[in-house]
Amino acid sequence: MSYISLNQLKWLSTALILFGILFTNLNYYPLNIFIHSFGAIGWCIAGYIAKDKALMTNFGFQIPLFIIGYVNLFL
């Protein structure tokens, strides 16, 4: 089984966040929330693997904000 490397995870997460920002600017709701939140989760995982508390703090605090977006979308 092949696993994704840390570097690949960082680049994939970066691309997802940038596309999430682009979709926000193009008003592609709710796709922007899904794409950006997957990128934030990827960066949280990368921060955990690298033991980088700054990354985990930055992207970890974004996750509850995306949860609010999900709640507003589905309820």
C-alpha cells in the first residue's frame, strides 16, 4: 500500500486551500467550504506529523469555523 508523503500532503492541502479561496471569490457556495476545509484538515495532519504547533494552531482553529459553515448549510 502506498502512502502519501508529507511533502505531497502539504502541496495537495495548499492546492485545496487555494481552490477554496478561488471558489469563494467566484461565489461557488458550498463547494468553497468543502474544498477549503479539506485543505485545512490536510495542513493540520501535516502539522501533527511534523510536530509543528504553529501549523496545528492556525489550521486547527479554522476547522470549527468550517463546521459552522456545514451546520448552516445542512440545518
